[in-house]
Amino acid sequence: MDVKGVMGSITFDGEWITITKKEVGQQERNYRIRAADVTGTRLKPATRLFHGYVQFVLPGSSPATEERGLVAGGRPPHSDPHSLSIRHSANDAAAMLMAAVEQARS
């Protein structure tokens, strides 16, 4: 299961979540999270004007705060390794991914 995000993507194979991020001028970075280790998920659907995001919460950490302002549009910072911004076209795929992760957690 794949979700194409803004400057990155998320893949889920049923056990492991891999968040791949590529910042401008930087090498691609991969963050792997075991679905059983996730304590919470957050999905903010994108609108036609603003990007949304997918975020995974792990034990011992709090969710990254949403940045305010016209450019950030209420999303966590790009540097947060456990979240990814998504476009409006990826809302359905992101909802399916979150449902699959929630099912794998239980």
C-alpha cells in the first residue's frame, strides 16, 4: 500500500511503515516504524487550497504540533520524521493506509 505525498511517500507492507522524504538539495531519507509500535494516528485531509497530513504517534513522544500560517497551512514541520504532507488527490489512499495501520495495530 502506497501513498504519494508532498516531497515524499509512505509505504505499508502489513507490518512496517516506511516514510520516505526528499528535501530540496538533500538525499532521500527513510524512516521505518513497526505498526505494532504505533500508539496513535492522525489524518488531516487536504483541501483544494491546503495540504493535509498523515502522522504516526509513537510511545514516549507527543504528536508534532501544527505550524500556523499561510505557507504551512496547519501541518507539522517537514522535519518531523513521523508525518508526511499529502495533496487533495491522496486523501482516499491516505484514509485506506490509516485504516490498514489501525487494523494491524490491534
